[in-house]
Amino acid sequence: MDFDINNNEETVDLYSFSNPKKKNKKRKIRRIVNIVASIVLSFSVLLTAVMGAGIWALGQKINDDSEVEEGEFEGLTYSTDSKVSYILVVGVDPQETLTDIIIVACIDHEKNTLNFLQIPRDTYIGDDVPTKKVNAVHGNPRKGERQINALRRRLSSYFGIPLDHYVKFTVRGFSNVIDALGGVTVDIETPNSNGIDIMNPFTKKHERVGPGVVTLTGPQAVGFVRKRTGVKDGYVKGDIDRIEAQREVYVSLAKKLQSMSTGQMVTIAKNCYNEVATDMSISQILGYANEVQDISMESMGIYAVPGQFATYNGLSMWSPHKDEYIEIFNTYFNPYGTPITTEDIQMIELHKRLGNATRPSEVEQGGSLSNVKK
């Protein structure tokens, strides 16, 4: 047995059952995991609202904090108020280095609300990262530092966000879940009648889907949520087009899961067996699951880091607007803490450093999930 580093709760490590005499116990644990997964399913998709991220059977290792960092690093930042929890959800690319999806879920236990913060993967994070973008932080930890913790530390200092837990999932896991769900339905609106071009991440082949209401398969859904180019398809804002388009997938998944049976949930959970890592214990997951299932779509909101594009060293970067971000954070993601100020975060407004004027934010803020389409 292991213990959760935050709450000292017992967690189960399925790898520890290697003794043949404990096979029956191991099978029992696996059955328990599958039952828990069925409950987690609704929680995870509603919680992450992103790519079906947490539809998992908890893999073979429920607690991923068994990996010990070798070196002296800054401590991780956690919420100081028990009435609110923050969960980081990341989706990694096929090579499992770059983070194509970065979202923070904020659960207000007192007010029974849930808000999501989308962080554009092209956000300028600093010159010490190879691409200078936030999506490369995970793949470039310091010596002895865990990848997920490298990202957690950077997000906390840059955005001022405490992160109590994390969920990390793979593209393959997302694709499997979407197929098990029978696909995900989206309404593709384009400036032409030819739909949009998407690429299958596994075969690298391109195809056109839409326009209009279409049901995407797993690989198609992956291509859709990762798409960010194609002027003829209406994609003129790159990474921000992807951020805005992904919201329709989030809402479609959440609605679909609300109508599923427990048996269907178990079946789907098995399709993500080894594709998700998390530091949450079974009891923590169950607690969040029961709580989030009672939150209505009207009480869930989705927002994005405001900003504008800037070109730096020939690369397009997302340059955040610090004052606008602080207002969004203090309004929707900081219900009980002291309001943060510009001095509390290390956010860099790249456009100002380059001498560019501040323009109106180029990303549409979503609002309540009950009203979000795209």
C-alpha cells in the first residue's frame, strides 16, 4: 500500500501483488477498480470537460506519485482552503512529450460550481524552454525532476494557480474512449461547403469531414481537437481556433455521459486501461465523482487565458494579457483566497516586451457550458 502525499489516504498499487498466493486478492482489486471506474467516468469527463480525459480504469497503478524526484526542487503549490480544489488535466501528443491540452478544473465545494481554465499550448512561457511555449515544459524537466511536476511548478508560478491533483492522458486513450462511446457529435461550421481537413494521428492520412452535424470516430475526434491550421477551413487564429473548437467536443461528451448506464461506463472505462496517470486515490476520486455528478451544466463554466498573438524568433506565440487574466482568475477561480495581483504571478506579456501595442483579446471567452457551442 502507498499513502497519498496530501491527505495520507491509503491508495492501491496493483503492481505490488506479485505473490502467486495473492492472485485472488489481485483479481478482487481489479474488479474494485473497474467498479470505481464506472463511477469515475461521469466525474472525469464532466470534471475535465476535455477529450474524455478521465475515462479511465485507473490503469495498473492508481497512485502515480511513487516516482521520487532526485534533486532539490521548489515545492508544489496546493490550495490552502478546503472549500475549493484545483485539478490539472493534460493531454499529451503521440510521443507523450508535448502537452496538446492543458486545462485546470476548479471545484467550489461550498457553492457547488465547477469552472475550467483553458491554457493555450502556444502560450509564451520563457526562453529557457526549447520552443519557448508552455506545451514544451512537460517534455523538458530539469535533471531528476518529474515531467508532470515540472509543468505543475511552472503553471503555479506563471499563472498563480494552486494545483492539488493532476490527470494525464494519451491521444490513444482518448481515441479508444470516443470509439467506445460510438463517436462524438459536433456541428462543423465552415466558410465553404467542403467541410474541414483533419489528420488521423495514427495513420497520418488526411480526410475532410463536415460541414454540418457529424459524428466523429475516435481518430477523427483526435484530429478535430488537434487541428489549428487551414485558412480555407476558417482556421485563421491557429491555436486559438483549436481552443474554441474543442469546447463543442467537451459539451457533447458531457451530455452523452449524463445519459449512460453503469454497464456502459464500465465497458468504456476498460478502453483506457493504461492510458491515464493520476495522483488521486480511489477515495478521493469517489468523493469528487459523487460531488460533480450533482453539478448542473449551468453551474459549469469554461474560460481561456486572454491574450493576443506575437511573433518571436519566427514563431507564433500566445502573449497573455495579465490584467484581463487576473480579473478572470479572481472572479471564477479564486473564490476564497486573497485576490492575486500582478506581483503574485510571473506571467510575461511578450507583445509588450517586443514593443507591440495591446489589442483586444483574440480568444472568445466561453461562459456557462449550458450556453457554449464553439
